[in-house]
Amino acid sequence: MDDDTLQQLQGLNSLVNEAVGAGLNAIQETHEGIARVPFAVLAQFTPIAPAVKTVETIQSGLTGGVYDGIRQMSNLAYHTVRSTLVQWQKGD
């Protein structure tokens, strides 16, 4: 494979990585915004407000952890493709 094709593939890999990251950020922000609504409503009921806050904190932490895991997998895929292309280029 020629150098131009490898450079194009590296560029495509970077573009896909950036697009996945931007899309994931937008989805996470939307998800978090939607999830806050019922917690805000329930927190207005004083007797259950502390429990609502606790559940919201747990839910937010779990959700954030899932999105972080997706980011890590996406970054792993990006670096794997990048390394593979570099090795491929060295092998030519």
C-alpha cells in the first residue's frame, strides 16, 4: 500500500475518532439533561429529598462510568488502528 493511502487511512481514523467523541459527548449531555428532570421533581418532596439526591448521585456516577468506558473503548480502537497502520507502513 502506498504512503498516500496510508496517510488517508490515518486521517480517516482520526476523523472517525473525533466524530465518535463529539457524538458521544452530545449524547451524554442529552442523557444527563433528561435524567435530571425526574430527580428535580422528586427532590421537591422534602421527606424523600435526601434519598432522591442519593439515588441521583449513584445514577449519575454509573451513567458517567458507562460513557467513560465507551470512550476508553473508542480510544483503544483508534490507537489499535493507528498502530496497525504504522506497522503496515514500516512493513512496506
